[in-house]
Amino acid sequence: MLLAELNIAAGQFDQARLEMGDLASVDPTMRSLTIMAAIERGEGGDDQSIREILTEALSAQRDPQWVCENCGNISHEWEPVCVNCETIDSVSWKRPPASDVVSS
């Protein structure tokens, strides 16, 4: 996905689509679908198809994040101790439940 994002920034939308492959259909996450919408926009796609992709992204599962196994707190970076519940070695990289909100 990073290579696709870099190609989008460089205006190389065909290469960005190649980098994404079938990821958005095999593992549709918020990020992969948003990237596909950017590719579609860059390739001159119509507003309706871009809106459909972004609407799907809103309800797609989230990408992995640092989540505390004890309290469910989501953090932007790994910490040896959860900043919310102070549990040691409880933060792991996984997909948070859809209902959780990024908290720190």
C-alpha cells in the first residue's frame, strides 16, 4: 500500500493500481479502499464511482493498530506499558474491533 501511495503522489496511477493488485477486493480495509478511490480519481473516474468506493471504505474493517489486550486501548505507537490501564506487555499489533475509536 505504501508503494501505491507513493505512486499516487507521483501521479503514476497505473503503477499505483498495479501495486495494489487485488488487495482492495481480497482484504477491503479503510486504507486499501481509500487508496483505490484516490487511484480512481487520479485516472479521471466519475464522482459516483469514487463516492461508492469511499462509502464502502467507511464501513470496512480497520487496518491493524497497536491495541492493548487488557483494556482495548488503541495507540499510534507501541509502548511496553499500556498508557490507559498500565498493564505491562499487553500492546499488540492487530485489527481493532470496528466499534473502537482511536484514543491516543
